[in-house]
Amino acid sequence: MANQSINPNLRAKRKAHPRKAEDYVAGIVQGNRVVLSKAITLVESTLPKHQALAQDIIEQCLPYAGKARRIGITGSPGVGKSTFIEALGQQLTSLGQQIAILAIDPSSQVSKGSILGDKTRMIELAANERAFVRPSPAGTTLGGVARKTRETIILCEAAGFDTIIIETVGVGQSEIAVHSMVDCFLLLLLPGAGDELQGIKRGIVEMADILCINKADGNRVALAKRARQEYRNALHLFPPKTSGWTPKVLSCSALEKQGIDDLWETVVAYFEQTTTSAYLAQKRAEQSKFWLQETIDAALRDWFMQQPQVAAQLADIEQAVLARKISSFKGADLLLQLALEPK
Amino acid sequence: MANQSINPNLRAKRKAHPRKAEDYVAGIVQGNRVVLSKAITLVESTLPKHQALAQDIIEQCLPYAGKARRIGITGSPGVGKSTFIEALGQQLTSLGQQIAILAIDPSSQVSKGSILGDKTRMIELAANERAFVRPSPAGTTLGGVARKTRETIILCEAAGFDTIIIETVGVGQSEIAVHSMVDCFLLLLLPGAGDELQGIKRGIVEMADILCINKADGNRVALAKRARQEYRNALHLFPPKTSGWTPKVLSCSALEKQGIDDLWETVVAYFEQTTTSAYLAQKRAEQSKFWLQETIDAALRDWFMQQPQVAAQLADIEQAVLARKISSFKGADLLLQLALEPK
């Protein structure tokens, strides 16, 4: 789908400042980046008025969503994620794709969007009209940030992007959130063997569909080759994923733009296999159910903890459990009796 | 602590049929196996009267609990778990230990306790007066079965067992439940490389503190040796666990009772290291908090789903989400509005 925002005729037909959900949706579906950006700002807003409008826009965009490839990318700081995403983004836009790059960074509550926040990190992509770069939303909880990102995916898909890349750092919970909203999960690694995963949590390796050793350039080529073989051997020992897909290990140099085409072909092969096997459709259905349940659970927990009697007793009961004066189950029962009607 | 249940003097002092929680607790603390068994039956009962009594007993046993080593054991069917536990049990009782063997098997709802249910699988241990073997409790949910097992651990610890072994099958969720209630998690593997983990879920390998290749006997000795080296190489590539403990890979023949002593020394080394580093105390505190939160979450979810308006609408809203007529978040909000007071 061509980027309609640069079509002056279309631009003239639309209102400069959309007010109603329908106006936003019309602009988004036509690929207007300015309207899309404004809608995302509403999604990120904490004002109830903005939130109500954002929810309307999202619901109306849903029928147009779901067609993009959703790709999660993670890796330790220093692995070269920005350079890699620049190289991948150039590769995809040169193939005629429209791409959106989002981020989840729970630390952005403090730094106001540290990942991608500094757009100068991706100079070429920022200037590429086929690419749309958006920093991580700020938020008080990872759950909140993740929800906003997932809603932003819906808007970007309605805007016709072919590929949506969601970046995160390899430090734990945020990977699990990203994993639950993407189709394909990519882990970037450094050349050298054994200790380069120090910053990556166990389990993140397990989630990856594709591992890619970056910085395979200069005097690191041999090192990268060896690391690639060692990871292949290691992964071979682990059981197959429920996708039926065997995780692939590749190497590339984002700096020299080497190996990016091979990587993309592997991503395409992943989508072909999982689409044919219907695994992808099943995965997305499970993700939807996951977010339905997750949102309910989080809201129930918030509601429960905010009940005045629970809030007043929680710390004492937790202490009693930790001091083994009462069991965890007894502690839970005591708190539950405070908030829920007696059985 | 000696097994008091075989002391006729003590037996004569106690009532044959304890009625009050205090009677049960006195019997349990003195190591009376008959009283312990009856108390566990109360824990497993669904009758409210029995449950109330069971909770009283558990709370009164808490001050005596917490001193045992809690060890989880898993592995695919066919890996020889029963033979292994027999061999380990004999090793430990020959060292003068009192051991309890429990099981978590969510499929036991159907089979009424398939793991350990057939006590003839462990003929020697069943006849060993230093060993206490109890099948998996039946239950309608894994959460329910897990709670009963965790409560049973408290009773067994109060009864003075030195080591508590919790067995499960390598098929998924039950491992996570076991992992959240043991100090040390042991994964049994078959000799041969690569594909022997087929039945084990990814992630279970990650949870293991010790991997042990069983059936390293006869013409499988060389195969086991190679598998051991390959797993060591593979694990080396993965990041260290938060315990600071590097997972060890051993081999043994439970049938020929070879390598069991080495295995136990490794378990002891694990406990020494994690006790010294205070990781074990921290892990147990986190497990207590986990069960407190988990019990609250499960109860809130049950309560929510049982609200008549939610129950009436749930299927329709879930369908609308899966058909992408509404987003997961909108679906959750609609359901939440039905049960919770308006904000």
C-alpha cells in the first residue's frame, strides 16, 4: 500500500484536525501519518476523554488490522539493535514495504522513552518516508506500556504497514510482553561463544524463533562463524517448539549490511511455514485470549488491592506469611474474606 | 529424627482416633505416620468440615516446618523415575534419613493418582519404614492439586522428614507448579543425544538445577557419556541462573545403583552453596509470596467468572474477540464492567 500522506489531493479532502473517531479512522486507513501519530498520542494519553476517543478509534480500526507481519527484536545493550533495525528497515523499504518500528521499554517511565527516543540513532530510517518510527510509550507499569503498544499495532496495521517491528531490551519481563504480541521473535547476539548471553535472561533464548549473531565483520568473522555453529549444536539438543519451526541461527553485519537479505528470507520462510501449518492463526488467537485474560486479571488485582480493608492489612499479612506465622494459603484466604462476600 | 510411629509407648499415649487439630499436630510432630496419613487425607478432602480442620492442623504445624530439603524430580515417561527414586530413597535411608515421596500429577483426576498410585512400582521403598510414599492428590485443577501438595509438604516437614521428593511428569504446567515449591529441581534424561528431550517442554530444561542421564548401563555407557558432554557444552552457552549455581550434568544407572551417591553429593553441594549465599532463603520467601499472590489471583478469577452476568456473557465476548470484532482490551473492559462497581 502506498503512503497516502504524501498525496496532496487526499490531504486536501481531509480535515486538518480530526475530532471524531470516524475522522481519525478515515485518515489512518488512507495511510495518513500525521493522523496516525495523533491517534497514537491519544492511545498514550492518560486523560479519560482521550482514552474514550482512542478506544473508539481502535475498535473501528480492528476490521482493517491483522495483515502485517509482527516481528519482535531483542538483544543486550551493545549488540547493535539500532544499526540492525536501520539495515533491516532499508532492506524492507527497498523491497517496496511500508514498515513501522515501535518499542517497549519499561524503563521509559523514567527516561521518557529511552529506546528509539533519540531518533538520531536511526538517521536513515527517520528520513525514509516508507518507515514510521515511534518511541516506547511512557507508563507506570509494563502492563500499561504493553497494552498501549498492542493498541498501536492495531492502528499501524489499519494504516497499511506491511511489517511492524517491535524492539525491546533483553532484560526480562518486557520480552515476555513482546513475545505475546508478535508472530516471530528475533534475538540478536554478539560474536564469541559462551558468555555473551550474560545480559539475556534464561528463557529469552527459548522464546526466539531466529537467533542472529550481529557484528560478524572485520576480525570477528571467524568468531561469529564458530558462535553460530555452537548455538546450532546447542539448540539442536533442545526440544522443538510447538510451532513446528526449528529455531535458526544466522549471522550478519548490520554495519556492513551483510547477511540482512538472508535473515529476511529466513523470516519469510518462518511466515510461510507457520501460515501453511495454521500455527500462526492459532498463535494469534491464543495471544488475543491471553490479553483478554491478562487484562481481566490485572484489573481484578488492582481492584482487589485498592479495597480499603485489603490495603490496610496487606503488609501485615505478607509479613506474617514470610515469618511463617501463617501459610500463604491462609494469608490469601484472610485477604479474600476482606474483599469478597462470604461464600 | 527417628520414626516414632514404631514406638509402642508413644502409640499407647495417644488417642487412636484424633479428633481435634491439637491431637493431629501432636501425633504429626512425634512422627506418627498413621496420624500424618489421616491429616493428609483431611487436606485432600473436599468436605468443608475436613477442610476447616485441615487448615487448623496446617497452621499449627507451620512452626515445625521448613527444615527439610525439598527436591523436585521430573523426566519423560520411560526415563525410569520410579527406579531412580527407589535407588535414591535407599541411598538416603541408608544414610539414616527419613524421606517422604509425594507426587503432582494433574492427570490423576482421571486415573485417581497415576504417579505413585501403584505402590508396587516402588516395592522396596514401600517396605522401608524410613520412607513415606504418598500418591498425587486428585483434584479438579492443577492449582488445587498443587495447593494440596504444598500443604502436605508442611505436614511432612512437621513430622520430621529430612528430605521431601516431589515427583512429576515432564509434560508442562505441573513442572512449573513443582518448581515453585521445591529448593532443587532435578531433570532425568535418557542416554543418546539430541532428540531425547522430545517429550520435555522447552523451559523445563531451563528450570533444572541438576540434569541426570539415567540408564547409563550396559551398552548405553558410551552413549550416556557423550550425551553428558553435549549437555554440558550446551548448558555452558546459556546464561547463569539467578541462584549463582551452574546446572550440573551427571549420569547414573538407577537399575545398577551406580552414580546415585555422586548425584546426592551434588544435591548436597547445591544446598551448601545456596544456603551460604542466602539464595535459598530468598527463594523460599519468593515462593511464599508467589503462592500468596497466586492463590489470590486464582480465587479472584474464580469469583469473577462465577458472577452470573459474566458467566452469561463470557462466551459471546470471547468469540467477538477471536473474530476481531472487538479488541481483547475492550472485551476485558466489557466483562469487568459487569462485575465490578463503576469507577
